[in-house]
Amino acid sequence: MEEHFFQCPYCWEEISMLLDASVRHQTYVEDCEVCCNPIEITVYYEEGVLTEFSAQELGQ
């Protein structure tokens, strides 16, 4: 597991999430720990290295 810091697309607070580098492509929804709004997280790994991360408002 790897901790990744980013800004919430709703409240702009810096938050962190634990990412699983053993799964090459992931898309899931997780609530912001500050404002509780749903964030759509998309993650890509290549050979265990994070190559793409996006955190968007749900449905955007």
C-alpha cells in the first residue's frame, strides 16, 4: 500500500488515500475525509509505479 496526497475537487483540502500498487488499473468512489463528498478516483500503475492519478467530482 502506498499513501498518495491530493486535493479534494470539492473543498480543495489536501487529503490522502492508500493506493494498492498490486492492482494495475483501478476506478472507484471514495468520500472526502473532510467534506464527505464522493470522489471518483482513477489510478494506473505500470510495473508497480504510479503513472496516472485523477480525483474528480462524481459524474464529471
